[in-house]
Amino acid sequence: MPTTLTENSLLRLPQVLALIPVSRSAWRAGCKSGRFPEPVKIGPRTSVWKGSDILKVLEKITSGEAGK
């Protein structure tokens, strides 16, 4: 996991789940429903999430808007 999360970071799923404590299946369902950001495909079997998107999710969680 990166020592600092920046807007330019690219995070794999285990790194995202270390920051946002939900299960793998809940994260994937949230991505499909639009609650969480969609991943960016960087290879045929590799997906990452942009640090800027994860920072927005963390901001919503800390401000109490996560369920809205």
C-alpha cells in the first residue's frame, strides 16, 4: 500500500479495501450500482482505482454522506 494516498495514485483492490472497510463483494456491488467508482482497466486481468476517486469516497464517508 502506498505510504501516502494522492490524486495520482493507482490502487489495486486489496489497497482500496484496506482504506474502505467493506467486503470484496460489497465493493464490487457498489461499483456496479454507482455507489463506488468504477475501476480503470490497465491490462486484460488488471483493474485499478484512481486515487482521486478513492479520496472522494473517503471524504463522503467522513462527512456522513456515504449512505446518500
